[in-house]
Amino acid sequence: MFRWLSPVALYGGFLRRCLTGAGLTSQTMQIDEETTIHFWGPKSSIKPSLILIHGFGPHGVWQWRPQITFFSNTFDIYIPSLIFFGRSTTKSSDRSEVFQATCIVKFLEKLGVQKCSVIGTSYGGFVAYHMANMLPGKVQKVIIASSLVTIKKKDVDGLLERAKVDKIEDLMLPVTASQLRTLITFSVHRRPPYLPDFLFNDFINVSLLLVPLLLLLFQNSYMFLFLTKLILTSFSD
């Protein structure tokens, strides 16, 4: 499919306009000799800082549009892409969520952020959890959504059995429309609407697993947004 005909590419352009309208710009920062972080953030910081950590697969631009619109008047929002998602890269061989958290911590230090609140969803919840442990004085409030930070091997084994796959990457890294449909089915609490194969293939080929349109239905809930904002703003330090 030509890129200008791609629904995913077109939606990506819409999202970038939404972020620009919220006062955010696309930026890149080298945090050390090996690692570069791409992020969307304000040109200058004058409000409390809120860090949004995306889940596995999509980069932050896709997962956080409703929250960006909702929070932009109250917070300076930073949406980094985790390493190997979007345009964030490293030469390091480390692939752990602790390494991801360490990179975001370095990123915040480079930005000069003294204190912040963090929201992490799914895989990003693991990163947010480790960030809070690393920076107990800097991270003021943490919200973790849809993230099994206490996951055990038996949980993974049970998921593999239900999905009828041998390895977790066979579920989490789909390369066909059928595999992506299976992943989405296991990722939402209600049966997703039918989508044709060409759209799933577009997600895979054009946008490298940008699936939050279906995976993050819960984040489009106004109640989720309201409760999150209440938690972040109702406690004084």
C-alpha cells in the first residue's frame, strides 16, 4: 500500500498535529555516548512535569493522545519513546526494563526536571515502577495501568498455553494479520470489532505494531482521565 493511502500513516499525521496543537514539539536528545532518546515535549518548562511511558509495540504518540489533550493545560507533558520504539536507539546490548528506566532517568536529568509524576501503561508500567524505585525523591506520584509488575513464569506459561504458541515473542511480535488479531483478542477485555486483514497488515508493515487504537480502549474513557488527573493533583507535597 502506498504510504499516502495508508490509514495508519494518515492517522499518524493527525496525531502529530494534535501534539503540535498542545504546544509540544518533536525533539531528540543524546543522553550518553550510546543512547539517543526521541520525545515530544514543551519548548520550555513552567508547569509541573508529567512523564507518559508507553507500552510494548507503539510509541508514545499513538498511546497518549487523549491524555495529552486532557492534561496539557495543567502539566508540562513529556512523551519519550522507549529504546527501540519509534526513533530512540542505543548501542548497548542491555534489553531489560531496568535499562529502559535508567535511560528515562538520564533523560530527565538532561532535561533538568527536578520533580515529576509518571504514568506508565503495560510495558511502560514496568519502566515507571523502576523509575520510582530509582528516584524516590524526584518521582512524586506514579500511576501504573494494565501492567503486571509482579508477573511470574507460571503466568507467562498460562498465557502461552491459551494463545497456543510456544514463545512469548510469537504472541507479542506478530508478523501476520492472523497473529495480530490473536494479540488484540488477548489484550482487551471485550471482543474487538472485526477489522479486515489489509488494515492489520498496514499496522504491521507501516507502523511497526502500532495497535493502541484497539489495545487502549480503556484510555479513551473520560472517567479514566478524570480519576488520573484527580490522583495527580489532589495531594500537595
